[in-house]
Amino acid sequence: MALIKWINLFVVLVCGICPSYGAQVESTMDIYRMDLNCKVTSRFARTLITTEIRNTEDSSQEAIFEVELPKTAFITNFSMTIDGVTTVGMVQKKEEADQMYSRAVSRGESAGLVQSMGRTMENFKVSVNVGARATAIFKLTYEELLKRHLGNYELRIKVRPRQLVENFQINVEITEPQEISFVDAYGTFLTNELTDVVSKIHTGNKAHITFKPTMDQQRICSVCAETLLDGDFIVKYDVKRETSAGNIQIVNGYFVHYFAPSSLTKLPKNVVFVIDCSGSMRGRKIQQTFEAFTKILEDLPEEDHVGILKFNEEVSEWKKSLVKADPDNILSAKEFVAKITARGGTNIKSALLAAAKMLKNDRRNKVLPEISASIIIFLSDGDPTSGVTNLDTIMKNVRSSMEGAATLYSLGFGSDVDYCFLEKMSLENGGLARRIYEDSDSALQLQNFYKEVAFPVLLDVSVQYLDLQVNVLTQNSFNHFYQGSELVVAGHIDNNDIDILTAQVTAQGAVEEFSMRVETNIKEADDYTKEQCYAFGDFTERLWAYLTIEQLLTKQIQAEGEAKKNITEEALQLCLKYGFVTPLTSMVITTTKENDEGTIVANKPNEDNSASTVSQINRVSGRRPVPRSRSAFLYRKRPNLHMKVYHYARTSNIDTPSHSIQDWHQPQQEADFSKIILDQLPVEKSKNSKGNSPDTGNSTSVALITLPFLTNKILLGIDEKPDTWINLLHSPDHDVTLNGRLTADGSGFAALGFVNRKKMISVEINVDIITVMNGQNTESFNWASTLQGVRLVKKEGRKLILSLDNKFRVIVILKKNPNCLKLHVENKKPDSEFSTGLIGHMTVEDNILIESDQITVLGETYPAERSLVCNFTLYGVKQQGSCTKVTMKSYSTFAGISHVVPGAFDAPPDP
């Protein structure tokens, strides 16, 4: 049988337009053409990605088209031409598309992925079969408004073809209403020779940048087959502007108004930094926070006022009130930040209320300038664990305490932070939330965010269109206008008799009130736009729709009840009308007319999904074009973050390794490949001898394990004597331990012991009774009673939820007939702090290796069974999914480490 080979095309798009393509080596599928054409009209970018693949084999091959695009972009069109037949996508309501997907999955058909890819990316992916000596052409279009940051618009293009491409081109055309002040184009991979290949033409309000290297120019050396194109290609530009009420463009009654006056005096700023120093910030996080705030403090203008609060269970002040940022105070502030250590819990409510109180008191006592901007910058990496922990109560208290006294900006440090909570709380207080990713440049991320809000120049900006000439306005009032940014308002003129559109902008400046008016002749503006021959003539209407949908989705986060429902419906109708793929809609491509077979469903993930959370872009095909007999793919996660995929030839009886070994250097693609690997598993393994789904909830499994770096769950059985206590999880940092004792038949646990020594709480769980020791108090509950006043433990019927930390929990399920306890260990954090114990060792990404028929943990290998359709009902999970089933011996597993402990609450010995 022919070996299936994979082509992977990556187009990485940041801040509007960015391509990155990757094709694995030794592929017989030629990437003949790669074009990325981006046309920017008045900051609104429409990008078309075209990729042509040629199958040079005499047998059919499977190809994957994969694109990374900005989270702020909306896909508007996708088509693919396979063997001369073109199919085009259609945007539908998400629920309808999901129903098609669910029906397809229930038939056992294959699936692809869409997932959040990290800081600014999300992934679009489609796999198709390409016939012998045939061609596949993929075309993807998306639209996005380029936001102005720090004085320019930036187009960042990730270039990584991974092979020489006969026809490779990046083409960027920019047309602006104002004259373009500068254009710069450069690349991290450009040699002196390749620098000359970049063509940049800039005349008046137009700019054209092209990058079109020949195959010889792409070579890493004159006789090499490897490509030199590996890095970032960056385009930056800005337009000339003056101190005015802005620039207005009008097309067919829709207008867009850009406001970014120059040469305004900076306002003094009052900023309170609220820094989380709880135990979860220990180590590199607190060090990077210190590095960032040291630099931020150095850059504070002397006329600014600054305050610093640090908090864990308690709140500590640098000074009782804000003080001027003079050299002596800055030195003192640095010393205060340098002494911050990470320990204890997280009392978010008290910290934010203390910051608001400090600002209000200082404003009332006239410590602060009368005309000044007040902001709170809140940095935390976790959920509230101390004081008030109910999120709704915290948000209500913070909103009441702020009362417009300050704008709240929340920086969520790390992937495990409750971003949805931070975002909603910030929006309710006039600000926004931003993720800070745990990388080597975390300190720089903090600094760069601060630069965006470092220099306010206007307060309470209001943009009004006189005489009620317009309707359906986007947001037209803003708390602040920051130097280097831009405010954009769009709307529709509903009076055909109006000749002049008059806009009045008012705000509070540093010295006096800002008040300016701009008048635009509607017919002249419309004619001028048509004369410019913009890339897409209806851009003002589409930009209005884009902004309106974006702002409605933001309002939806804060809304409740009927208001939320109405906002959602309004946004949905606009998405369907203008063909935008958003969290409310999906793009559906049907390649056959029979039922839902041959369907691709592309969904857009929400921002509050973590980097490892997978949403769905799903490929379902009724027939497999390539026969799938016996197969095996090895997924290996190495410490150097490379992935190796070993292909095995497909034969009817045995798996024989082929010569093709491909080395992946894209760690963010691993979740995708894990799913691809599952799709290649032998079809017969997903059914038992009777042709039904396997009973994966049988007596040999005692725990279900969900890990962030694996798309399939693990069903764990333990081979141990019934009266033996086994250490399942332990964290020295948290001082938390979970131990278990098996039933006589090994079908589950007869008892569990959970202890949090720092909180002085111990819980012994049996099939008949639950005993809680809280400090000096001991109480017993049966499974029918309500568990009240117990921290860290929540009871819901026959289910107990044990909170180990912010994103690591254990769910205990009481199973009847026979009576036993089942565990669902759910970890949402890639780097687990519960890395000790029989289950704990498996939660560390570098410890575990899963193959088609075995699992290896810390060098010890155990037979395993992989199933595509698994039933997790016994563990409290309703959805079915793929799983790997394994049984281990607690006394000999993991390089000979014993997990036997004396009793229910005993911690394992130090290694």
C-alpha cells in the first residue's frame, strides 16, 4: 500500500497579514505556488492566501492545508479546488453547523482541529485527498481592522516554507486617505542578498511591498536543497496627521471616522500597581515581574503619581498614598518591589478595593492633580483562594468601589489564569484584560503593555454627529485617548437629503478642553473614494459591520439575561449577513450532496480558551479514499520541544517501519498531530468483537485522567493489594496529598485520603461516610447529606470535587453495585505542580510517552489499548471521546519508585 505522506502549510498572520508555510521534508507532494496577497484600505485589511499543491505520485495522497491567523480576524471565504472541482464555504449559525459535525462524529468519521495557538494566533486546518498526478488549490480570505499601537501599524509575516518553492510571493498593497508618512519592511532572516529582493514603493497615500525570491535565492547555500526562508518579515507604516477632529471616509452612505490628533500635551497620570505575590507566583514569574516593574518605574515621568500594593492573603502597601515619581521615590519603589516574595493565598477582592480606596482618598484630599488620568494595573496568575472567593461577588464589590474613580487594566499571567473573570471585571471598569504568556520575554510583554497606556493625552472623549444625521453608530465615547493609538467610529447616514456630515469631538486635555469639528461633503467624499480605486469598494460598510460585531461580542461578556440574549442575536444576524466566521457562526463546506458527508466545519474559538484548549474545525468524510489497514504512529514529546513522527508502511498484517522520519520544530502543532495520530489508528480497534463501542468504563479502570497536552484521556487501572494505601498525587510546594486504597476486586477505591496541610484540612472519603477534619474540628457526613462550611471540597449528589489548586482538581464519584469510588483527575496546567505520586508522575508532559499499543512513564513501558470511542459516564463525564487504557503496578512502576504509603494522610518520602 502507498505510504500516506503529509503536507503541512502554515500561514502565521499577526496584526493583519502574515504568512508562514511549512512543508515536511521528503514529501512527494510539491508545493508549486504560495501567494499571500493583502490589500489594506484605510487600515482595513483583506487578505487572500492561495496555495497550490501538486501530487507527483501515481497514487492518491492526503494533504493538509493549515493556516494561522490573528484572533481578531474574521474568516470571510474559503474554497478548495481538488482535481478540477471547486467547493466554496457558506457561513451558518454555529449550532446548526455543530449538529452536522455531531452527526458525523457519531458515525465514527475523522476530524480536524481549530485551536488557539498562543499569543495572537488561532489555527485553521483542512485535510483532503489529492488524486494521482492531480492538483489541489486552497484559497482562504479573512478581514481585520489594523489597530494603531505605539505610533504605527504593523504587519508581521512569519516566513517558513520548509522547502524550496518554485513560485513564492508576498504582496502587500496599502492605500490610505492620508499621506503615508513612512513605510519600513525588513526580515529577521534576510541576508544582504535577500534584502535586495524586497521591493518597496511609497508614493503619497499608497505603498506597495513585494517579496519574491527565486528558488536559487531561497537556498541556504548555492548547492543546498534547504531553504533560507525561516523567520519574521515585518512591514510597519503610519500616516501623516495633524491636530484636528480627524478624517472621515464615506462610501454608499456608510462612513468611518479616524481620530488620532498629533502634538497634544501629555496628561499627568496616577497609577496604582497591584501585584500578586501568592505562592503560585513563586520562581520565574516573580523574578520577571520584578524585572518588568523595575524598568517601568524608571520610565515614569516625574509629574506622574504612583502607588504599589502587593497581595497574597493580605494586602501590603508601599506607601499609604500615591507619591510623585521623583528619583528618591522611584529608588524606594524599586527596593520595595525587589523584596517581594511569593507565598500564601490570593485575596483579589481586598487588593483591588484597597487600590480604589487609595485613589479616591487621594483625589478627595487633593493629593492628585485635578486634571489627571487614574488607572489601576492589576497583575495576577490565579483565581481568588483567600477572603471572598465568589467571582460574581468580587466583581460587584470592585464595580461598586471603583465608581468611575479609575480604569482597571488586568494582566493575566500564565495560561491557567481565569481570563474570562479578569476580562469581565476589567470591562465593567472601563479597561481591558491582556494575557501575559509564560515565556522568556514575559517581562518585555509587561513593559510593552504599559507603554500602550503610559501617555494619556485626552480624557472623556466624545464623538458626536450633529443634527441626528446618523444611526447604528459604533462606540463613540472613550475614557482615555493614549498617545500613539487611534479611535475609530463608524456608522450609517440615514438622511439622503444631507450634503454635509458634521462631526464634533470634545474631550478634556491637559491644559484646556479639546473641542474640534470636521465637516465632510458626502458626495465629494464618495466620489473621491471611488477615484482611489480601493481594493474593495464596500470597505466602509464591512468595516462598520466588523467593528459592530466586535463591540457586540465584548458587550455580550458583561451582559446578563434578556440583554445578553438580544445582544447575541443582533451580533449573529450581522455575522450571517456579512459572512463573518466568529464565535457565533461557522463556515460549512459540503463536498457531496448526500446528507452531511464530506463536510468541513470551521469554528472560531473564544479568547478565554487556553492555549491548549481545542475548539473544532472538523473534517468529516463518509469514505476514506486511502485504505486504512494496520498502522502505527509514534508521538514523542522530547525535552527540546521537537516532535518526531515515525511513519509506518500500511500492510494488511504487520507494521514495518518506513524510511521516512520527519522532525517537527513547531511545539504549538503537537495537539493537532496528537489528533491526527488518533485518526490513523486501526479502525478495528474502535469496536469490540460484537461490533459495538468498547466498554471502557469496566472494573479494571479506577481513574480517568485528563491532561492539557493530550487530546485523548487516560483510563488507569492499578494492580495492588486491596489493603495497601497508594500515593496518587502530591505537591511539596502546596503541601497537598491524595492517597487511595483499592477495593478487593480492584474495580475502584474503597477509601481516599485528601489533606491540605497549609489549610489544616483533611478529608477521608469512604463508600459510606465522609469525614472532614478542619483544624481541631471533626465532622462526619453520609453521601445523602449536604456538605456545608468545608473549604476546598464541594459536594454535588454522589460527586465530590476536591480543589488541589487553581487549575488542578479531583472529582470523586460514588459508584453503586458494587460500591466503590472512581476518580477523574483533571489537570488544565501544562506544567503540573502535582508531579509526585502514581498519577502525579503522568501529569508531567516530559515524563509520558503514548504509542498505539503502550505507554511509557519515566522509562518504564506498559501495554496499553487505544480506543476512538470511549464511555466516561462512570467518571461523571457525559461526552464520549478517545482514550488510552493502561494498568500499572504501583510498587514497581516509574523506574522502580514505590508509591506505597503508611496511611490515608501520609506524604510520600522525599526522593
